[in-house]
Amino acid sequence: MATKKTTITRDKIVSMYMTYRLENTTRPKSVYLFAKENGFDEAVFYSFFGTLESVEKEIYKIFIEKTIAMIQKDPAYENYDMKSKMLTFYFTFFEILSANRSYVLLSLSENKNQLKNLMLLSGVRTEFKNYVVDIITDEVRTQYDKFQNFQEKAIKESSWLQFLLILKFWIDDDSPAFEKTDLFIEKSVKAVFEVFNIIPLESVLDLGKFLYKEKTQKN
């Protein structure tokens, strides 16, 4: 009796890729070998993805898209203030990451060059910044008489830096159920919003530029 051929979808390729990485600890040598091992034609892969690296980027993009979809399903979410929405986002996102921790640690520690590892998060960076803009409340905007583009940029950039700091903390966290990460999320989000309430946003952006300049000149 002939077996029914499994329909290959974008999500199935992602799942196959994650399984391959976890079982082999290395990337597939080529798209051809990856497709052959999983029983489908190479051409099918290219109908969804251009490269193996693009699959890895898609995985992280799926993580954040799933996070946003999950938190927005909660009827109470719309009434949260910006700080509460950010906390909800982080707790949900890192819960998803924790469920896939073995893959994440393998993927983000593969290259000694951390910049290359961060390239896998390019899709996450875009989605996250869009999310931050969406949750900037009218209260935050009216808090400043002239809420301009550079102020919005300051919030997005500082929030992204915070995201990376929390991610690094979670990667190094060896506490049960990653309870230290939960505490770090609470403290860091609280600290960031306190800074926003005290320091003009343009000053935050200037400080970020200064720190970046200092770091690049020393390296």
C-alpha cells in the first residue's frame, strides 16, 4: 500500500530544521542534503526560503510573532499601561524561549563572533521595535510637549538594548525555572521607565550614542 506523501509547508521545514540542529548539533551541509534527508525535493525548500540561514532567522521571528499573538488574545491586555504590556511581553517571550532553550543556546553560541549570532535576530529586532511603537501610549506622548521622531527612536533603541541585556542574562541563567531572569525582567523594566520619567528622552539617546562611541573607539 502506497503511503500518503506529507505536504511540505513553511512550518514543517522550520520544524525539520530545528530537529536536525538538535540531533546533529551542526547546520546541514547544504540545502540539497537537508531536503534529501527529510524526503522532499530541494526545489520545494526554495519555494519558501532562499538559504538555510533564512530558516534560522524565521525561527526567531516565529517566536516573537507567537508572543505578540498570545498576549493580544487576553481581553485585559488592551487596558494595560505601557509598562505592564512590556512586562507581559517579556514574560511570555522568555517562556517560549525557555521551551526551546536547547535550540536557542545552540544557535546563538555557534559563532565566536557575537555580531554574526545577533544577525539571526534581525527579524526579531524589526518586530520588537514595531511592537514598542504600538504600545507607546498617549500618556507617554503627552508627557512631553513635543514628542518627536527622535524621542520615539530613543524609546525603540533603548528598549532594544534592554531586550539584548535580558536575553544575555537568560542565556547565562542557571536558576530553577529561570526565576532570576523573571526578577531581572521586573527590575530592568522598572528601571527603564523610571529613567524615562526623570530624564528627557533626547538625553537618553545622547547617552546611548556616547556609550556606543566610547565602546567602538576602545575596540
